[in-house]
Amino acid sequence: MGELSSSGGLHESQEEEPHILLECDSSVLDAIQKHLKLYKIRRKVSISPCLDLSLWAVVPGEQAGDISRYADRALVLTPDPRAEVMGWRLIIKAGANLPEIIPGSRIENVQDYHRHRYKQGIPEGVKDLPPGVALPLESNLAYMNGVSFTKGCYIGQELTARTHHMGVIRKRLVPVQFSVPLPQESIPEGAEILTESGKAAGKFRAGGDELGIALLRLANVNEPLCLNVAGDKVKLTASIPEWWPKTASK
């Protein structure tokens, strides 16, 4: 997570200056800082990582209820903008006691969080969305408040808008489940997924154990599928997430 702030002229005091918190994949933190600094030009904008803050995902549970009443205990507590099934994003001071901020909460392993989002078909980070490879609409970003069709002047805008208005998206990222658990390192990046007849149906993107996400042709989503792993064919099933718009799979 990083912070962008301006200084020197917009407001009377530093405290009044606008601040923007940007959540990002930690593996590309340096690259993102360099990229943003290219656009500073001569503006007095500071860009720096917030190492004193801690980011949490509050995943919906049986006893979750409306946790907005605890917002005054956190720096940021807001619904995850991607989808309701992803719960809330929480930002607190590093080292703060989470159960004191949200009573009844239970700290889980980060892998449990990834399992939850793979089950829901929610991509995140550069493994799920490889730069220069993943297309916004095929990655369902339009369903997750990640694409604007009214704001102009962004890279890929023309192709994205044209595809959207034509209404023809033949491939999408969808959740997949393997017939047997697979170690993540055993699946090659971009491994091909095939139909029973051996026809190419798409490519595996990321995951582990028995869950993952894959870029699949929508026409093949309901068919029996398999993945070649070390010479063996492993069966898998794909599904359309319930949180998608009802017309999304067409």
C-alpha cells in the first residue's frame, strides 16, 4: 500500500492536503512508484509506501453482520469495491489488535483469503492479471467497478469501449475446481485447458490445491474439461459466479 499526497499550494496546512491510499500487489511496489513518478512532472506530489499501515480483508462470515459501526475504530473501513461477496477492506496501524477493532473477528491464514476469492472468481495481483496479457473486460473488471466507459484518455480505452459496446466477449476469467488437489508450483503458468475432445478451451491463470481461476471460452464453461499436468490429465470443472450480472455469461 502506498500514499500519494500533494504539497505546496493547494491548502493552507499540510493536514488539509489531499491524500490518496493506493492498494497494490507488493511484488510490484517499486515498479508502481517509478511509473507514478513519471507523471509528477513538476507537481509537488510525494509518493511513498505506507509501511506503518496494515491492510486486512474482512471476509463475510455467519456472524459478520453490518460491521460499518466499527468504522470509527479504524483508519479506513469500507466495503470492498469489487463485489459484495468480498466483504470489507480494513486499514489499521501496523501491530494494532484486530479483534479489538472488530469484536468477534478471527484471524485466518492468507491462503484462506485466496481460496475465498478463487471460489468467487475474483482476480487480484499480477499472477491473476499479468501486465500486458490480461484484458480488462475478459478479466471481468467491468463487473468490479474497475473500468469506466465515460472517462476518456486511458491506455486501451478505445479497444475496451469498442468491445463493450459490441457486446461480444468470448472469454472470461472464471473459477475452476480440480478433481484432486494440486500444488500451485506443479501447474505451469498459462497451462492449456482442453475439452474432452482435445479442443483448446482456455488457459489456467492461478490457484492452488483444488481451486483456481482460468481464462475460458464461455462456450466451453459447462463442458467437462481437463488440464495436462506433468503428462497426466487432471479433470476440472468451471462455473459462473453468482455475483455476476445475470446476462454476463451470454
